[in-house]
Amino acid sequence: MTTDARTLLPIAERAVSIASEIIRTKAPGVITAKGDRDMATEVDYAVEHAVREFLSRETPEIGFLGEEEGVSSMGDGLMWALDPVDGTANFLHGIPLCGVSLGLVDKNMPTLGVIDLPFLNLRYSAAEGAGAVANGSDIRISDARELQTAIVAIGDYAVGEDAHERNRLRLVLTQELAARVQRIRMFGSAAIDLAWVADGKIDANIMLSNNPWDTAAGVIIAREAGATVVDLDGSPHSMTAHATIAASPKLVADLVELITEAHTATGLNRS
């Protein structure tokens, strides 16, 4: 199935408005453990149910993947990817760095994204070929040219199975970044990391993971704002990439080299 993502943007915006209202007005409620230090709240499930129901009515021909309940339907090459509350730990602790992230994936590549941060009154959106906006105004990435003047966000450290082993690379990478960049930030939300690269609030983002519900919306928003988004080895990012690196084009090569050095220092396999 081929479609112009721009035609679906109003539907995505309405879906995200439904989600944002739930996040803004409901308490976290009962917490469901998903694994070691990983959890979902009642709000996570309420948002996913509401958005899934809305999109099944509005776009029954498009598949749906939600973080909490997985795939409910398969479309003909198109699939919505939803993180109902990106930054659940932040949300649970009353930290306003959280929101809803809805992307449209077309044959493994994101083509549309809407991210709403209800406690910050910020909404980011983009469709392939249409640019990226924040609260209706066009946005562009920063013009950072070197790491020593860059603010770089990194994804959360790993939890769950093999967390200690997986965090070896993250810790070495943090050390390498600390020695070279202006500042490191960890916001605890993949959606915020990518949206703020797009908005020029930060200069780069490194996530050593790539779940479609986490990254689909943010990747297309960052790309449409001028960012280069790549995998660990510098190849173009897709939904099957191992990692998600988004930055000003002038920083990407240096970041990939730095990550390669961190891999070498740990002796870990790049995958």
C-alpha cells in the first residue's frame, strides 16, 4: 500500500490529542511490572486502548503496533507505532518529561510522526516531504559543527536481562562523551531526545536501542528538521537498526567514530 503521509497527519494529530488529554488528566493508577525495573501504569494502557480504538475506526486498512499490547492488526505495508507514555518512569514520579509518540511506518521506514508533551505544552509533528513543526511553527536542527560545543543526549541505561553487560558500552560511551562534548543530558524519553534534536534544543542524540514505538515518530521529525539519523555503523537508520543516532550532519561522523572507539574499548560485538 502506498500513501501520502501528509494526508494522514490530521488523523494522527487527533489520535494524539486523545492520548494527551488522558495523560494530562489521569493519575498513573495501578502499576504493572513488566520486568526488572520496567513498568506500565494504568494510563499507559488507557492511552493505548483509546488510540488503538480510534485508529482502527479511522484507518482500518493500516496496521497497529503498541508498546504495551503489541500488534493488533497488520496493514499492507503500513503500520502505526505508538508509545502511549514515553517516559513512564518520569510520569510516575511527577517529572514532566514524558508524552505520547505516534509514528507511521511504511515498509520499515517512518513517514509521519506526532509527539505531544502535555506537561510542557509542546507538540511536534512532521510528514515526509513536509518539514517539521513545533506548535505549528517550523523548526530546524542546530548548526553545531564540532563535539566540543555540542550538547548530546543519551538514552537510558539498560535494565532487565543482561543489563550489566549491555551497560558496559553505555558507561564507556558516557565516559568518552564526557571528555569531548560540552554537556551530556539524559532526559529519560526517546521522543523528547529526538524532538529536541529537531528543535535545535540539543545538538545530538545517541540511543543504543531502536524500538519502533520509541523512535518512529521522532526519527521522521528529526529528519524533516534537517538531522541525519543513522545506525551504529553510520548506515541510514530504519526500524530494524540496532541503535538510533540523530544529529546535525556535521557531527554524525565524529559520533560514529566515538561509538566505534567505545565498542573497541569494551570488546563487545557491535550488534
